[in-house]
Amino acid sequence: MSCPRRSTTELDVREYKKDGAVRGHVLGAAEEINLQLEDHLLNLQTMSGSRFVGRYAQKVRTWEKTLNLVVETLEVWYNVQRKWMYLESIFIGSEDIRMQLPEEAKKFDKINKEFKTIMKTTHESPVVVRAATQKEFDALTAMGDRLDKCQKSLTDYLDTKRNAFSRFYFISDDELLSVLGSSDPTSIQVHMLKLFDNVKELKFGSGASKIQGMVSSEKEGFDLCVKDITPPEKGASPVDGPVEEWMTLVEQAMKDSLKVISKTGIFNYASSPRSEWILDADVLGMVTLAGQCSASSTVPSRRRRDSCPSHDDVDGLFFEFEAIRTASSDRDASSALGARPRRPGRRRRAPHTPTSARGAVVTIANAGSLVWWTWEVEDAFRAVKEGDKHAMKTLEARLTKQLNELVAMVRQDLNKINRKKVNTLLIIDVHSRDIVDSFIRESILNAKEFAWESQLRFYWDRDVDDCVIKQCTGFFRYGYEYMGLNGRLVITPLTDRCYMTITQALTFKLGGSPAGPAGTGKTETVKDLAKSLALPCFVINCGEGLDYKAMGSIFSGLVQVGAWGCFDEFNRINIEVLSVVSAQLRSIQNALIYDNPTCDIGNGDISVKRVAGFATCGFFITMNPGYAGRTELPDNLKALFRPVTMIVPDLQMICEIMLFSEGFEGAKVLARKMTVLYKLSKEQLSKQYHYDFGLRSLKSVLVMAGGLKRQYSDLREDIVLMRVLRDSNMPKYVFEDVPLFKGLIKDLFPGLDAPRVGYEDLKIEVAAHLTANGYKCSDDAVHREQCDKVIQMYETMIVRRARGVP
């Protein structure tokens, strides 16, 4: 063994480049050095314990001390280097951040100079035992403490920005720094989907000096109907000033705009046939009560407050609406409102509808329809009380007629946005019709009965000038969050019960805890209820990496935004973290119970977002008890959530409604065949890890069936479904299961056969490519199988977001 001075092992010192420029030197990987150090230290320990160490004892102790110092120094060195690289990209690479944090920038400049000096010396003399000395250890340790202080100042700065615009809690520090460090307002675009639910981008005016509206992932958008979203005392353009200020104004402008537009939209429901009302709506927002200030030759693309209906104008509309509704007990008044069938060939306009409301504001469907449906059901209850025994049956007939009209509409040549609207409305309308049908079967004759009180009921309350939602003892304000065209869940009796449990939990300031097997709709049900209330819902996938600090940051964002948080697989979090999370949630719930304006979850007081006095934040956890490696929740944490047991959903009912929404007339029979096929396949085919016979697989097949029906409108519906079931499932089955699956298809669809989609041009190109690259098999049958597998892969890519090739 050589003495330390003769050791020639060198550190791997490399140039540190960023943006094409050399920014200094850094240490490379040190795995080999660490292995050598471990080996040498083990040998030294063995020698020190030997009875023959004798006169070498002092040398052994010197070596042990030297090598231990090297180990400690390298550990500190790499830790400091990691912090330096992170902060260097912030303070050296961004002049904007330096201007906003001048003191921290000066401190970092000193650290930067010292670190580069050490690295330069190491680059010139990279021998490990000479570089990793006590002097470097002390200098690097002090440097690490100073870097921690810079990091703390930076974190406090980011927290200040997050408290100013709370949605910044839902993007990482690096993403937030990229926004704060850019002078370009459009840099926010890449993060919009994380800040808002399905808002992909903002519509900027010329020169990015004005924000005109929002656009969803489906390319559907609306314009902000506001005069200016900048505080009048600043007198600047909307995107002037700090990003957190004008983004706060954008968020408020979104809600104010949708409230004004939706208020007019609900009134306009009575002024035209329902089919026209639906197709005229350029903004759906799913269950958001929204509309669009559309651009046209007569209306500027950037709407101003003076060109949109004011609150006073719309109040006038609703006073007239109420006068029509209550002036007479006969059915003619209701007919004028659309609550009863209109006379054939007669179209009545609501009185005093402003031109701006008809021309610039086009309404959406879901929540507006639900407001009117709620009124129609309660009007039917009133009619029954007054002696009209057939009022509920008349309402059911009218709802069935509306459904048939929508089915006819969905078969038409609609654009993608309108088709999505009609599909979603069909799902909602089927549920509304089924509720009325159950009232008839069960002889529900009074609006005070639990069967009606337990439903989500939408009202426009003139006293508070807002849309409110009621269910049992729960009372909620509509959130006016824009959500684009991101779909709705098929509502089953299980969904209804879960809704009711969650809304009652929220009423008592508790969280919700849906639990059940995978594929039962735990997360989707929570998200869909949030859509019903037009509240943002953020889904957080939990794991062992989440600590109490990360959870506290998420809770801070949810409380200040007034959003819902759905924590998937919550029981994967470590038990030590869960005990702290329990205290954090208890603090939040106490603030909700006692109407405190703030709460403290360990990071200082944070404000609780309230809308008209109602706190809108909610916390939900989903768990799958059957999975291994899950943590048992502490009792004090369980007490904060109301449990909901989710069972396997009614697949046949879901298939029927989705087929119905895709325009299939024989949805009931076809849904039964489809679910039976999946049930038999699950029981009789071999057990393969990639086989999926659950709801997710069913949904993709149903979407594919709708597309094929529109493409081949002259084909019989059973042939369309049979072809889709065959072509979408065959690619994933192993060879021995294919004949059995074909037999099941023939049993359920006897006498039917349909050739596969040809893709002749694609087949020719595939065959030519295989031949050109030497992959063509000499056996023609095998070659055809090769081409067929490529075609199957192509078909799978059409309907699946992700594909796996075993």
C-alpha cells in the first residue's frame, strides 16, 4: 500500500456547458472512486484489527483518517455542486430574477466566484487526496450553508408569488421560475393545463398586450366579456405588471364573464327550439354554465363590457321571466317558457331579449338544461298537487321526445365540437329522463320527498343573483370554472349514491373517501361531481416520495384556490407522513367549521377561499384495499373522511347510454350482447396479463363504434358493433384464444359477417417496406400475417392513447 502522497487517483473534472457556453467546471461521476474508497477502508479496518499491525498502526490510522475525510469531502462537494448548478441557472441565466432578488443575487455571486476558484484549482490538480483536504471540506461546508440560505430566500420569494396567485402551487419551482424569469407573457401558455382544468392556452391580442379569451384542448374557446382586466388605477394594458397580478385578473374575468353570459343563456333557452339552442352554443364547458362572445363581422373579437349585456339588463330579463312564469296558472305561460311543448309551427321569442344577448352571446347546454329541467320537474309536482295526475307522464313524454331529437341530431353531419356537445347532453338527458321515469314507477308526487331531494338540483336564485345547486341538506354555489369539452361520466345509481355521500360530507366540512377495486370509477366520479359544480379538481397520484412539506404545499394551493384535490392511492404514502397530514387536514377543517378566514398548516397563515361566504375547497382520497404494499390509515385520519364503497359498475347500463349517445337506436339489445361477450371472454379465454375486459376497454370500443357508424351510416347497427368488437379485440389475443373468441362472436351475432376495413393502400406500402428491408417471409401465409399485424397496430393506434407490444 502506498502512502497518501503517492496516490494518483484523479477526480473526473469536466467543463460545465449551458446554452452553448462554458460556465465553469464540475465533477463528473465518481462511482469508481467510491468503490476504491470502500475497498481501501475495508482493508484498513481489517489491518487495524490484526495482531500483526504493530509498527504500522500509526500509518493505518493516518490512512483511515485521510480516506474518511475524502469520503466526507466528496459527499459535501457533490451536494454543494448540485445546489450551485440549480441556483446558477437561476441567478446567472436570468436577469429578471436578479432584478427581483438583488440581495440574493449578490450573495450568490460571491459563492459562485469561490466555487469556480475551487473547481479551477481542482481542474489543475485533480488528484483526490490533494483536492479533498480539510481546507476544502471546511470551505465547501460553509458554502453549502450559504447556498441553503439563498435557496431559502428563493423559496420564500416563490411562496410570495404563489400566495398572490394560488394556482402557481400546482406547477413546480422550475416551471414557476421559467414564467417569472421571462419577459414574454406568452411563456405562461405551456403551463395552462396545469393551472386550469382543460384550458390549453390564452387568446392574446396583437402584440400580446391584451388577453381576449381562453381556448380548451379541443380548440373550443370563448372571449372574455369584460371592459378591462387591469385595475383602473394602473391605467396599463392587461398583461402589464407582475404575472401573478394579471393572471389573478384573468381568473376573475373568466368567472365574471361566464356568469354574465350564462345568466343570459338560461333565459334564451325559452326563446328558440332546443335543437337550435344547442347547436348555436359555441362553448360547452361541459357542465359549466358558459357561453361565447363569438367573433363575427359585426362583433369585435375582443368583447368589451359596453357591448355585452350588463347585469342590470339581464336582471330585467329575469324579472320578465318570473312574471311569465307566475302570471297565470294555465299551461300557456309555461309553454312560452318551453316548459310544455310549443304549438306546431310556432316559435316564440322571450320578450325584450337584447340584440347583444342573441347575436354575441350564444348559450351552452348542460347546466342551462339542468336549471330548466329542475324547474320543469318541480312545475310537474305543482301541477300534480293542483289535480293534474298526468303531469309527470307528460313531462316524461316530452323528455323522451327531446332525447329522440338529440339522437337524430347526433346522426347528422356535425363538426367535432357540436358532436361532443350533443353526446354529452344525451348522457345527461338520459339520466334526467330516467329520474322522472322512476318517479312515475314509484308514485313520487311531492317535491319534498327524499327521492327528489336526493338529486342534484340546479336553480338560478334571483335573491343572490347566482346559480345554486342543492342536494339533500347540501347547498353549493356554482363555480364558473371553464372546462372545455372534456366529457361527462355516465350516471348510474352507484354514481348517484356516491354524489349524495360526497355532497353531505362537504356539508359537514368532511372529505370523501371512495374505496374499491380498480376500474370502479372512484377518481372519475369525484372529477365528474366537480364538473357538475364547475369547480377545478386536481388529481394527485400519491406515492412514497410525497413528504409532509409537499402535501402542505398542495393543501395550501387547494385552500387558497378553493379547488378540490383528489389524492389517488392515498394509502401508498408512508405512515410517518400520514400522521402529519392528519394534523394539517384537521387544521383546515377546523377553519371551515368555525368560518375562520385563515388556517395554519405549518407554513404560516393562509387564506381560505370563499365564494359568497361558502368555502369551496374539498379533499378526497381514493384507495384500493386489495393491492399489496398499502398503509393502514390512522384512526384520526379516517375520522376526517366519509367512506364510500365503490362496487363494480353496471356495465350494461353504461354501454347502453354510451351507445345511445353515439346514435344507436337498438342500444339496449346491443349493450346486452356487448357485456355478455366481455363476460364470457373473461371467463373462457386464457389468463394473460395484458387482457382487459373492464370499463376502460369497453369505453374505447364504444367510441370506435360511434366513429364507424358515422363513417358507414348505411350499415346495420349490429354489424357495426360486431365489426368493432372483432377488430378492436383480436389484436391483443394470443393465437390459441382467437378461434374461441371468434366462436363467441358468432354465437352472439348469428348469421352476421362483415369484412374487415381494407386499408389497401396501407397494405401495399407495408408489403413494399417489408420487402425492401429484407423482412418479407418466404411463406406467403406468414407474410400476410405480418402485414395483418401491422394493420392491427394501426387500428389500435386510432383508438388507444398508449400501446404495448409484447
